[in-house]
Amino acid sequence: MGNIKDLNDIRIGTIVHADQALKLIPQLLPYGFESFEITFGDSCDGYDLREFGKQVTELLEGYDCVISCLGLYSNPLVEDAYGEKTIKGWERIIDNLDAFGSNIVAGFTGRIPDVPVDQSIGRYKTVFGELAKRAADKGVKIAFENCNMGGDWNKGYHNMAFCERAWELMFDALPDENIGLQWEPCHQMVQLVDPMPQLRKWVKKMFCLHGKDATVDWDAVSARGILCSEPFAWHRTPGFGDSNWTDIISILRMNGFTGSIDIEGYHDPVYRGDLEWTGQVYGLNYLKSCKGGEFIKIDL
């Protein structure tokens, strides 16, 4: 398991959108957030990334807090102007991550629209083969989020990195050590996949996590299945869902994980709107408690 010197070997933070970061981060730091993922949505156009990085890191001065990663969630595999813009966005973030003190860029793999996942692997290898080399030269890791974005094996647009079979194909095509996952249990649970065996199997490929949980209504699944009009699962802020995050963090630690768990908000059906940050700060403190509380050392 290794020698844990303090309990910030795994940091607990949240996601902030780039256009809100300079306003939100100063308000959130006093609550004890230990990391921030800054996401640009589907484009980082219009940002001077080096200047933005300078502004963000200045906000963190005096706090034990880091920028865990930058996120770009769009489709770089489509062969059109949008895909080209997305690739350029990945390149710009890779080239400027050091301005934020980070070394992880996260996002969707993309996919060729509405064909089976395996038919996107060739294009994936071409695009991310080059991006992985560019990233490796700068000491940067690429982490793919595991959200299906409404797609499945046979059809979809945004992302193919949502299931184990896709990961097997992806990592076989590109076994580069700096390509991995940005994982969360929620996206597996809403597929009715048990996230814990998956975590144990793939933990070495997980570079960072999103702090998002789920609640599955098994009575609804048993009574009506998953194709009926009634919902059977809800995305939840950690502390309100079905996962045991103490176990999740223990598995991460036992496998040497030292990254961040950044809460992905704005999904919880209860703690939303005016209650958004009430829920997120509760989730922050809950996840911190799952790390084991304050570090205690007694000399004998």
C-alpha cells in the first residue's frame, strides 16, 4: 500500500467551467476544496491560456489547492471543421497545461457518429496517437471520461470510452502509458454495471476521478426494466448515492493512486438550484471523511 505521509495523497475538489473560474474559485477556496478541474466545455477558443493559467494560479496562492486537470469535452474524431477545431483545442491545452501547474488533460474520445464503437478505433488511433506523442513530450497525461452521452455500442456521437470492451480496444490500439481514464462510478451504475470490480480491474489506468454517484431504483428495474418511460436511476452528489466511497478511496490508495476526485455537480435531483453548493460542500466534507479524517502521528 505504500507509506501515506498525509491525507492529501488524494485531493477532493470540484469542477468549474472556465468562464466562471475566476469568479467561483475565490468563493469556494474558504470551504476547503483541495483541487479544481477547469473545463472548457467543447471549445477553448477565445482564451489566452497562458494568461488564464497565471490568473488562476494566483488565486490559489496561500491555499493548499491545485488545478487537477483541464477538460475539453467534444468530438475530435469527426473529419470536419468541428473535429479539426477540437484537435487544435487538445493541442493548445497540452501545450499550455504547465501554466496551470497541471499535467492532465481530460475529455471525450469522440467517435465516428452512429456506427459501432469498433469502427471508430482506426480514427481514434490516428488522432490520439499524435496527441499522445505531443503530450508525452511535455509530461502530460490524457484521461478519457467514461460518460456514454446517450450513446451505446452501435450509435452515438460524443464518446466511445464508456465501457470495458471499448477500453480494451482503445488501450490495445494505443498502449501508451500516458493514456488512461477519468472515471466515476455513476456512469457505470446507470448502465447497471457494478463499479467496484471494474475499479479494481482498471485502477492503474485511472488518472483522475469525477466525484459523482448514482442511486438505482432496483424495484423499478425489476418491475418495468430499463426501457420504460419511468426513470430507474439518478445521478447524485457523493454522500447521497449508493456507492461506498470509503471503499473506493481505499482501493485507489492500495493501488498507489495519488490524483484528485473532483465533484461533478449540477446533476443531483435534490441538491440543485439554490441548494447546489450546499450539496457540493456536503459532498466535499463527506469525501474528505472517507479519506480517514485528519492525519495523526504519535511518536513513541
